[in-house]
Amino acid sequence: MKIAELAEASNRPMTCYNTDTALMTVAHLHLWAVCQSCIYPQEYYGEDSHPIRDQTPVLKTPIKMVTGHIVVPAGPGLGVEVDEEMIRQIVSGD
């Protein structure tokens, strides 16, 4: 947010890059939603298939896309529920 404030105070655009297909995408969505200076959000979530997202889904409810745009989750916190069992499996290597 400090960088976003500096960009806004300097009247400069800001671009965020994110290649994570789950929790960091959600965090970036919230940042983009509140930062007026972030006019060039970069996202790779909309790919038809992605091995990390598809083989190890760590979010219980997938991120929604509507007409080519990712919907900012509106629930408590970041608005998503993490699949803790999937995280345990990933960490343990099972």
C-alpha cells in the first residue's frame, strides 16, 4: 500500500505482477480493487489450464471469472477459504 500511495501521490501508474494462481491472486485482486494508481493489473489466472491451479487446488471455492474479469471475493478476510488438507498434502509430499 505504501508503494501504491507513492504512485498515487506522484500521479504515476502502477503495475502489479503475479503468477500465483491461488491465494496471491486473491490478495492482488483486493489491492487492485482499492488502488486508483493500479491501472495495469497483470494476471495469468484466466488460462484454460494451469498445472499448479488444477493439480493442487488450495482454495475450496475456485476464483470466479465473469466476462473475462476476475471477481474480487467478498467474504471475510481475503474472501476465500483455504483447503488446509490440500496444503498438508502438498507440504508432506503425499
